[in-house]
Amino acid sequence: MPGSGWDQSGIRPGYEIMQQEIRPLVAVDIIEQLHRQFAILSGGRGKDGAPIITFPEFAGFSDIPDEDFLNVVTYLTSIPSLEAASIGFIIIIDRRRDKWSAVKASLTRIAGAFPGNLQLVFVLRPSRFIQRTIADIGIKLYRDDFKMKVPIIMLNSVSDLHGYIDKSQLTRELGGTLEYGHSQWIHHRTAIENFAMTVKTTAQMLQSFGTDLAETELPNDVQCTEELLSAHTDHHSKLKDELKLAVKQGATLLTCIREPVTRSANSKLSPDELENVATVERLLAQLDETEKAFDQFWTKHHLKLEQCLQLRHFEHDFREVKLALDNLMEGQAGFADIGDSVTRVEHLLREQKHLEEKGQVKKAQSLALHGEQLIQNNHYAVDSIRPKCVELRRICDDFTNETKKKYDILGKSLELHKQLDKASQWCEAGIYLLASQAVDKCQSQEGAETALVEIEKFLVTAKEHQLSNPKEILQKLEDVQEMFDKRQVSLKKLAAKQTRPVQPVAPHPESSPKRASPKITRPAGPLINGNALRLDSGPYRRSNTTENREALPCVGYASEMDNPSLVHLIPAALQNKKDILFGNLPEIYEFHNRIFLKEIENCIENPELLARCFLKRKEDLQIYEKYCQNKPRSEALWRQCGDSIFFQECQRKLDHKLSLDAYLLKPVQRITKYQLLLKEMLKCSKNSEGTAELEEALATMLDIIKSVNDSMHQIAITGYEGDVGELGKLLMQGSFNVWTDHKKGHNKVKDLARFKPMQRHLFLYTKMLLFCKKREENTDGHEKTASYSFKNSLKMSTVGITENVKGDNKKFEIWYNGREEVYIIQASSVELKNTWISEIRKVLTGQLEACRGRTQSKGPLRTSQSNVPLKEQSVIGQTSLPKTLSSLVLRVSEDDSHLPLSTVQLSFIVKPAEGQSEGKNCVLNAVPTLPTAFSQVVAWVKALITILKAGSKCLVLWF
């Protein structure tokens, strides 16, 4: 199991019983021959421990086929341990009831076919007098003919045998006390070998399952992760059941072998039975070791799957909460009403309260807390979870701050309207009082005094209904005006707000995101689309000047690495690796500080000149590619040394709140932000002076980003023996489903059906198309690192393409050598397919133009039948192919010194008619025989002969 340690802790090849390759015979293979019992291994041993093989009396011994005899003897000699077998075997031949001829035949067979090391041969001679006499004479006469290097001892009876071998090691047939049952012996042997095969099969299943687990790619959604976790858990349970059955089988077998001992305390196991017990115990120990290793690996894999499921749930909840908060923030930013009455303001406060309840702030804070708990629990995707937690905290803070501001504004508005209502009520009451005082009643002294008292009383209440300070009303009005001004600025900013991508690192605490409030002024410089686009404020200038400030912390760390007082704190793994950690960051800093920043600042008054800066410095901006290519090495070094005391001391000394890795990521983020700046400027400059240059600058920056991205993939190619740098410019790269179809040559088969595609990552160069297999490996619990194993390549000078494959508009074909081998490629979308086809066309067209250029420089070709004038070459690129053709290939023989038309071969593909799945592949070997329907092609062929003189043997044209 790659990278898991499973090979080392799983099945070990040291167990002899598992190495069935060196024991080609098992009991099941020769079960019939063993049951005939013409040779047995009783388990008895000689005085020095030599195994005893007995050849009991067997009437048809001479009729046994040589193969059967050899198989049985070979199997019996393979059972004892290597130590016992090295002592040598003792052979006992019992021929007491037989003749001398049987004795002679037995000795002859054993001498010629016994595979083991012999020590002694005992022969119980025939018991009848005549046969015994013949045997005595025969053994003397033929002893040398047997060619045995060991003694042959002729015995008259079993009593003589007891003088050489103890009775306890002999069976009852030989006058001994050793218990031996042949059927039981065969049963034990087959059971032991079956158990050994079960152990081996179980171990292989565990290892295969472990390999599948190690190579499994983690899903990207909750449902697939749950299904994968369930499937793996079920498979694991089944394998555990298989393990339990195997252990149970071994324990039962062990009990059966030990049964004589358990049944009778006086019984003892023979040496062979003791070896059987040791073998079964060894297999059981092996099963236990295998199970422990598998359980350890499964625990890690199961934990990773559970963590993956936690991550997918976290990501799903993060997207939902962020979308809800972003929508509410936009709605709140567009809600500028502060009310025109007390009732209206109170209604707005209720709506604001309802909006706050819908904000899911508590859910976002809870989700951020959950993410931090995952990080504390050593989740493998820490680098993915931490930025999302930071983003959630930031969004919550923004939403809370905006809500608080809204409450403050509405609170002031409510207080103002209440004060105005009170003043209005007092005025209305005064008017009513004045209107209710009749003039005629005031003509008398008493009536006038009464009216005056009423007025004085009313004037006393003015203190209750008026503000203590008249300036407070003006202040309130100014406050309201400020509210409107702030809201106006906020709305104007919202209208011109940039799209800010989610950053993969935590924002700088001392510069947390705030809404800018640009001043609205009259245009002082050139107008773009009627609006003044200035770089002296807002995000435009910051986007270009922040680069240098963000690089300064890294410069501080780099200088500290040369500080003699801190040298002793630098880890050994970091010694002399400053260039790996920082890459070419100093070069980037110098370029921005000395050149790019100054040029940008010169465009503050003339923003339409900004695009020229990017176009002028497009080659210099390629330095980011080198930095990004080094970034994986820098991250690996940081993971190794990031927790060292040296960096902690540098961070404290430089008073940085973020660690160094956050600043090392800034250049990667910065190169992607330039195109966002240009896009925002382009929105403000539709159909105006400088628009074309902005579009060109935007395209340039997108090309640089694509080049950086492609180069990151290119350096991950493995297994390609040539130099990738010699393949030309990398134009495209991406993953596809690929089918192959071999129609000629030694591969005259179709690849395992068109139903099962291969997953391939394609790299399109100007000279070559590479097919690779994408592999992803985890590095110490961090993000996966992709690599691309080289599988195949096609020279672009020999290929052709078919744009459309019937039945799927996302498929196209790449083929060569007259469609001998066809690659059917399925893109993920129609747009991606069209982009690839367009790039391949450009490559093939470029090859055609190159051939044309070489041909025109050499002059017209002279042939034996006709000369093609140069003016006919102008037909190329103007005459289109007939609508019935999808491609055309022209081939010329190896000898291009003389090119009669008969050697020219024209291959083309006729588009499929309605109802047909494939087009027709046609080959025309003589141009004069072309049908009249292809008269336009004839002119092409004549012109192409001249082009082929330049050296191209196969040319594919596309229109």
C-alpha cells in the first residue's frame, strides 16, 4: 500500500507455509495416491531425530506409475522441517510377506527416485525360508547395482528393527507403540494446507482493500463523501468477518491436532504433529499481526473520511451563511431611508430588527467556532478551514458594524422627529389658544386679565415643549444632513465597488477591510465615459502601491537571517536555503520599488495611460512565474521550519501580528489582482479613448496568469524522458476523458470498449501533444500535491483532428497515419472543446505557413510530368474544402527528389451522412482519377506538391 506502511506491517514473506511457490504439491493434488498408502510418514524419528518414511507391504507396488511414486515421495519429504530433513531420512521397507523380486524392485525405485537425503535403509526381508535365502544371496550380488551411498540393513524380524529404532517411534505394524491413523493424517494435512491458503487469501484481500483505500480520491460534496464512507465501512466489516472466520478455522484445527493429548494425559504428540501445531500457531500469529496492521491503517483512513465529511459539511454551511450575509449586506447598503416621521422611523427600526434576526450572525459565529475546533483537533485541511473562519469573522464584524451604524442613524432620526413633533404640537396649541380668545371679551379689564393669565401660563409650558438650547435643532439638522451625506457617499461607493475575491489568508488585523469614501469632485483630467477616473484615492492606487509595503516584512525576515546574533537560532534544515524560502521576492520588490510603482504614480493625473504601463512591462511581470514555481518548495520548507524559535523571535522583533507565510503568499495573490483592476477600469471606459489599450493590457495580464498556472502544471510532469523545454510553447493544458481506437498494426484492438474512458491530463505544445495521468498525493496532512505521469505523446506534425463526433457535442478526435490510431477526447464543456480545437488549428495552420515560406524561398518544383508555377501557391488559404470533407491529408514517398503525381497519396474523410455514426475514410493514390466533385482539391494538390518539397511528409489542412 503506497505511502501507508501497510506493506511493512502486513503480510511478511518469512513464513514458509505461505510460500506455496516452493511447494508445488499439496495433499489435495495427490489425494488418491496418498490413500493407496504404499508409503507413509508416520511421524516417528530415529535416535538422532531423522524422519522415518515407511513403505508397508503393498501387493501392487511394482504396478505403481513412476509419476505417482515420485509425487508421493516428494510430498512426504517436503513435510518435515528443513532442520529435520537435513539430518537425512530413514527408510523402512516391510516385505516380510513378499518375495526377493519385490525387495529388489523397491530398492531400485528408491535408489533412482528418492528426492531427499538418505541416512539408512532398513529392509524386513521375506519371512519364508526360500525367499529369505534368495534375498541374502541377491543383496550380496546386487548391492552395488542399487547405487546407494547409505547402508542397506537387512533385518529378519521387527525385533531386529527395535535394536536400531525405539518402539515408541514405530507403528503397531512394526511392533511399536506409536499411534498412527492414515485417514486422520491425510485429513490434518489437507486442513492445514487449506488453512494456510485461507490465511494467504485473506491477507491478499486485506492488502488489496488497503491499496484501494490509499488510492481513493476524496469526494468534493457531502453526498458522495457519505456514500464513500458507508461503502468503505461495509467492506471493512465484511473483511473483519472473513478474518474472524479464518481465526476460528485455525483454532478448530489446532484443537483437532491436540485432541490425543487432551483426551489422555499419557499421550504425546509425535514430532511431525508438534510441527503441525507450530505451523498452525504461526499462521494464527500471522493473522493476528495482519489484523492489527489493517486495523491501524483503517483507523487512520476512517478518521480521514470522517474529517473529509466534516469539511464538506463545513464548506456547505460556509457557502450558505456567506451568501445570506452578503445578500443582506447588499440590501442594507442599498437601504438609505431614514424616515420622515416618528411612525416611519419606528417602522424602519422594526424592519432593521427583523433584518438583523435574518442575518444568521449567530450561525456564522457558531460555524467559525466549529471550524476552529476542527483546527484544534488536527484536521488535515487546516489550510482550507482557517481562511474560511477568518472570512466568517470578518463578515460578522462588517454586518454588526453596519447594523450598529444603521441603529445610530435611525435613533438620531427618531429623536429629531419626536422633538419636532413636540414643537409642532406646542405651536398648534398656541394658535388654538389665540384663536379661542374672543376679542370682545378682552375689551373689559377683567376679560383682558383673564386672557393674559392664560397666555402667561401657556408661555410657561414652552420650556417643556422646546429644546433647552436652540442650537440643538440646527445640530440635529446637521446630523441629518451628515446622515444623508454619508449615505450618498456609501451609495456612490457601492455603485463603483470592486469585486473583491475571497483571500486564502487572514486579513491584516491593523488594516481590516473598510468601505472607502472617495470624494466626488469635478473632473480635473481627461474624462473616460463622462466620469473622472482618478488614481489619487480609492482602491486603484492602493492596489498598485500596497505590493511594496507587503514585501517589506519579508525583506525584514531575510535580513534577520544574516544577523549574527540570531544565527544560532536558525534551524539546520534552513541553513543556506534563503533562496528557496523567499524565491525571487527581492527581484519582485526591486522591480516594483524602482520601476513599476513610479510609472503607476505618473498615471495619477492621466489614468488612461495606466494600460501602457502593463503593456510596456509585460515581459518584466513574467518574474512572478519564477516565484510561483518555487512556491511549493518554499511552503514545504516553511512547514518544516515554521515553528522554530528563530521565526518567533523575528516576528516579535519586527512587531508583526501575522507569521511570515502570510506575507509569502502576497505575491501570488497580487498577480491575480492586476486583472481585476483593469476590468474595473474597463467598465468605466466603454467606447472611450484608451479602451483598446485597456483591453489589450487585460488580455496580457490574463495571459500571464494563464502562463503562470500552466507552468505550475508543467513542472509536475514526471516520466517524460525528453526535454519538455524542446517541445515549444505550452499552449493549453487540461483534464479530459479519452478513448483510444487502434485499427491497424500490432494493436489491432479497441481499448476496453468505448464505454470506459481513461482520465488523462493533456498538454498541448507547438511541437507535441502529451497524454499524462493526474495523480494527487497528500503531503503531511496539507493540501494535495498534483503530479502528472507521462503516458503517451503525438507529434503535431503528424496529427489530424475531427471536430465533431456524432452523439456528443463535447467530443472531438485526434488521429494520425490515416486514422490508424484515433484518440476520442471528451471535454467538460462545449466551450472548452472549441477552445482546444481553435488552438490545434492555429498550430497546424502555423506548420502550413512555415512550409509555404520555405517552399517560396526555394522556388517551384520540377517534376517529370508537370511544373507547378508559383502563382498557383496563392490558391492556398483562399480555396475552401468542399462541404462534404471534414479533413484532408497529403502524403509523399520518402524519396522526394522526383515526385511524379503517381507517388502522391491523398487521404480525406467524407462527413457522415444522415443516420450514419461515422464518416468514410478514403485514400486516393492518383490525382488524375479524382472525381469531378473534388475538382477544387486538384488545385490544392498541385500547390501542395511544391510545399512538400520543403521536407514535410504529412500535412493536414483545416478550414
